[in-house]
Amino acid sequence: MKPLRLCFALVLVCASVAFADQPTHRSHAISMFGDVKYGPDFQHFEYANPNAPKGGTVRMAAQGTYDNLNSFVLKGVSAWGLGMLYDSLTKHAQDEAFSEYGLLSESIETPDDRSWAEFQLRPEARWHDGEPVTPEDVIFTFEILKEKGHPFFKNYLADVQQVEKVTEHRVKFTFGGTDNRELPLIVGQMAILPKHYWEGKDFAATTLEPPLGSGAYKISKVDAGRSITYERVKDYWGQDLAVNKGFNNPDVIRYEYYKDSGVAIEALKGRAFDFRVENISKEWATAYHEHPAFKAGKLVKELVDHENGTGMQGFAFNTRRTKFADPRVREALSYAFDFEWTNNNLFYGQYKRTSSYYSNTELGSSGLPSGLELEILDPYRGRVPEEVFTKTFAPPATDGSGNIRQNLRTAKNMLTEAGWVIQEGKLTNEKTGDVMSIEFLLSSPSFERVVGPYVQNLERLGVESTIRTVDRAQYQNRLQEFDFDATVVVWGQSLSPGNEQRNMWTSEAATTPGSRNFVGIQDPIVDELVIKLINSSDRKTLVATTQALDRVLLWGHYVVPHWHIRSHRLVYWNKFGKPDVSPRYMPSPFTTFPSMWWVDASKAATLGN
């Protein structure tokens, strides 16, 4: 046995040496699979104006209320804009699918297999109190987020095995048990928190004390639930970095809170704030044109095209409720939604129907599976719906006339097959005697006009349906606890999906309060596909695996798909200057535009008081 043990030991030693000696790469930036667009000596991102003047005030609108200035925990409702307080190790380039450039870090080093990543911190990086940003801060951030932070972080950072200090300015992340190439980019995106500030404080509690940050802005005024004001840090340590040139231009950014969108729109027209992203098609079509300021060119509407993934928005059913456990029931209920009539009569024809969780990208499934996607799906034959292999997914359609009798007839037949029959005019489970009732939970009255016609059609099927609109805080709490029948959910998606998919679809997330698995999917096949997606070794495999996951989710009929648009609809007072080029990928115009635009003093003067 000794020779065998000796050979085994030699194998281990050789493996360790090979692991230690594998080539490493140190760079100013890192991408998911390929090269980065900007070299080590780049001066600024192409979509930013490095000569943009600083100064002025930008006023924004937020809806609802807030009671917490710590956005990293589950409790409370966080204020808008808190992300401006913190820097991360890297910054995302919005004209690349997934590339990160050094922010707090000046370089990133990884081996070929990306089993670890070392970040060299910039020695000039400082907190707002003048203290340096250290490896200890990075280690503290990782540990406190996993221990006391929002449950999202536990899933998102699950594959980080260890974080350790290497030198006074170097910190190393070690990743275990995974082939996930995304992990160095994931940890690079993590906002870093000051250890010395949080020591002695209850991190898990809500707070209205402005926290210490290292970013371009700090909180200057808190009017709890009504407004929050941020001011630009005049001696911000990172203001001259290439990744920040042309950003963080306003001196003051203030968010004013309004009860609902209708009140906010009237406030905008009265110049109570400056900038709005209009998400309501009716308001975009009708609310502004007759205003004198719009006719005079002082109030501006602008469509800004983008290449973002538009994700999935839809009526989401909580499958934790027994009445929604059968996919035949969920599919049947989708036949009662008349998108074509809704789009023509309520949305002025502005939208396209969504038929993928990864819409507007190559990641979305289409047609029938083939090639690598089919290879990935084949082992699951007999365990997923046969339609995955034989039918192209498409939501039920109508002619737009409002007459959906045929669709309702189809729905009725499907419900009967699933054991639901009409008794005394009510859809009833023939085994249990339970009546089908659905409460649609909403946070905005503006969506009632969309849900209303759907409710009427459901009632024609014998479904007792109601709409319940609650304030933002109650809505958030009920979603976090999965306390709803059905609601409207938006799952946004990037061009490079990864670890965040755990939080959306996996069995573990389904039982984790605060996760984004709102519908409660607990499917081992989905779990496997999510892991395969995360561990994709190249872009081709990532695309095919995401398409396979998309197809399985679609045929699970967890949502009634809604619609999407490939433009941001902006309404603003004509007081801004802006770069000549817009970034291709703009996940959040609420933060992208106010930061990259600037207040043009001459334009502002023409608006008067």
C-alpha cells in the first residue's frame, strides 16, 4: 500500500504545483469572455463628455415613501439614490456587454481558470471622513452582507470561499467548487462599506442616519418619506479617474416623493422637479402635449433607443398557493388576458408582446430547440413538458376586437381537465369545493386600468377577482414575504446572466424571504440549468443554456407575459446639456442620465423662475 499512497501523494503535489504555476493575468479591466474595449491608458468612456461642467441642481421624483438609509438589508423601504454614496472595486462599461474597469481597484489579477481574483486597491481611495479604503473594509463588506445583509447576497456570493488581505493594498477572493467565470466581475461590482463606521452599529436594523460612503455624493438632507437630498463631494477622491470623467456633474441631486404617478406628472408640469422616466404609455401619449411649456419647447419629450435586454414583465402567480400549483390552471388563466385589445386601446399601440424571459437579446429562446441548446435539453425529455421540444412558445393572441369568446372557451376546457368546474356561477374545484378567487396586489393606481379588463374576463370564467392597491411599504413587505395571489412582476435581465439567476428561479430562493423567485418555482431541472448557466465556459454555451432555461420557464406558465419597448421615454425641462453619444446598454436611466448630463446655465436661465 505504501507505493500506492506515495503515488497518490505525488499526484496531489503535482496538482498543487500545477495549480500554483498556472499563468495569471493582471489588468486594469476584466470581461466575461473576451477582450475589453478600452485600453489601460484610456481617458474616458466614449459615451461621457469629459469636459462637462459641474454645478446646478437636478430634482427627480420617486413614488411612495422610505424609512431606511441602509439599502443592504431586508427591513424597511430604502430611499432612492443610495447607490451614489458608495464606490465598488470596479465600474461597468455601458457600451460593452459585460466588462468591468477598475474603480476602487487599479488592477485585477486572475489565473486562467478564474479560481481566485486579487484586487490592487488605489492608495488614494478615501472615505468621506478622510480614512483610507482598506482590504479590511472589503473583507468586512463581504462578511457582513452574507451574515446580516439582504438574503439576496447569500445566494449571489455563495461561491466565494474566502476573502483575505494579501498586502496593505491587495485583497484576494478565492472561489470554491465552481467553474464560474463571472465571479471576479461579481465581486468587483460589490459596493464596499466602511468597517470603522459600522462597528458597534446594528447593521440589520433600519436607520435614518446618513451612512458614511466613499462615492461621488453624500446625503445632505433627509426629510423622511418626503424627500432626500444628495450633494456632490467637492474633494471626491476618484473624480479624475478615467471611469468617472464626465460623470457626477450636478452639485445637488434631490428626490421628491409623490403618492402616485398622476400626482408626480402634475408636479413635473408645475416644475416641482426636472426629469422623469415615463413608464405609462397613456401619459406619454396624452399628458404633456397641451401644456404651454411643451409647445414652447421648454418641456421636452425624448425617446432614447437602447439595446438592453427587456426581460420579462407579467402577471405572476404565486404557486405556493394550492390553487395555482397546476400549470394547466396557470396556462388557462393566460387565455383571459387580451393583449392586443389592451395595446390598441390603452397603450396607443406602443408595445410588443413579450415571449421570453430574456427578450430583446440573443439569449431568448425562439423556434424549436436545435444544436447545442437541444443537446442541453435532451437529457430532460420526459421530465419537462413535451412542448419544450415540439412547439414554439407564444402567448395566447386575439384579433384585438375585445371579443375573446374562443379564448375563454379554450380556457374553460383546460380548467375542466384540471378539475375546476362551474358551480352556481363560480369556478370551483370539484374535489375540494374551493372557489377560485384571485386578489391582484398592486402598488400603483395607474395599473388598475390594465388589470380591470383582465379581471372582467376572468369573471366570465367564474373566477372571483379583486384588485387591491396598497402603499409602497406594504406592497414591498407583502412581496418579500410572498403574501399575495397574483401581482405584476418585472424581472430585468443583463446581456450576461449569471449568479443573480439563483435568486430568481431556484428552489432555495423560493423559500427565502426577499428573493426574486416571486412565483415560487421549485423545480430540480431549473436548478440544474441555473448552475449550468453560471458555469458556462464560453459565450456560446452561456447563450444556449440561457435559451434552454428560458424555454423551460416559459412552458411552466408561471406568468401571463406582458409587453416591452426598446426605448426609454424621457420627459424633462430643457435645462440640460448631454453627451453626443448615448450608451448602448442603460439599465437605469434614473441614475445614468442625471449623472452624465449636466445643468446648462444658459438653458436654465431661459426657463425663468
